[in-house]
Amino acid sequence: MAILVASQDTELIDRCRRAVSAEHQLEVRGDFARTLERIQSLAPAVVLLDAGLLTSPIEKQVATIVAAGRTARVIVLTQVFQEDEEIALLKAGAKGCCRRGVDAESLQRVINVTQSGGVWVTRTLLPRLVMELRRAAAAQQAPTPLRSATGKHVSDKLAGLSVREREIVRLLVDGATNKEVAGALNISERTVKGHLSNVFQKLGVTDRLKLVLMVRGE
């Protein structure tokens, strides 16, 4: 079985080597482009992806790796734990998320769990995941939402947003950052944040992920 490690951190790479069994073929790539190129020819079973190689929002590049790897189980190693980021990575197709400082023994368990078809997440994230799953189930049972003039599904609350607020929501659902939204609409990031605060208040959500899940009906 081939395992591809994407990192420039020699200490992290060494821990990855110690976490992998001797019968496994392990290769290392030091940048995103070479990782993407090699994953298509090697067809690894597991990809250990150092988030330090990625640029924000990292979930977009993770989704690219997942698509290129097809059946590969992608495990992302991040510097710190952030709930919204980890959920975004799971939605992008990652099968595991853990910290870059994970020891070799623990990393071996992560690899084994994901390789056997499971998903490895930070334990403290489980309550949030349960909540999101319940929300998804409730959304599936909800009545068919209204349609806007452009054919997009919107709820009564979304219909109450201003035109500018709807534009911002549309861009966020498509994966844009605050900076990208500001550039697309020719406004400042501060203005974007102000509109988002109004949107969150009107829709009764507390962050971007909940907003996106609400709009997508997930």
C-alpha cells in the first residue's frame, strides 16, 4: 500500500515514517503542486497532508487533493484545532483531521481508522457534528423552500434580506472569503463584516458555517 506524505517539516516527516508499517511504500513531496501531480500517478491509499503547505481557505486545496486522489483517504494535519475549519475540511472530503504535533503511535491509529473506512475527528468536535447531523435530518423533513426570481431556493428569512445581503450570502455559499467578497462587490472587508453581522442576526445563526448549511439545506 502506498502512502504519500506532503510536508517540508523533517520532524513531522520522521514521525510519519515511524507511524507507517514497513510493508507500506512511503513517498514524500514538499509542495502542493508536486503532491497533486504525484497523487495522480501513484494512486496512494492514504495522503498525509501538512496544512502548513496550504493557503487559506485550506479546504479548497484539500478538496482538490481529494478529487485527484479519488479513493485515497486524505488526513489533514493542522497546527491548531478550530471547529469551523475542521468541519469545512470534512465537508471537503478529508477522512481525518489531527494536530501536526501528533506522536507516531497516535498517528498510526489515525491511519488505521481511516484506512479501514472510518473517519477520525477531534473528540471535542463530536457534539458539534451530532448537532449538524440533526439539523441536516430536520432540513430534509422541512417543506420545499420558496424560489427566488433567479430560481434559487430561499426560505422566508432569506427572502427578507436586502439585495446586497443576498449577494454576500451567495458568494459565501460558493466558498468566497470576506476579502474575495469585498473584491467582487467593490466594497471594504469592514463593510462585508457589517453586512454579515446583520445577516447572522436576521437568520438566527452565529457563524459562516451555520449560514452555509442553512442556505444549502444540509
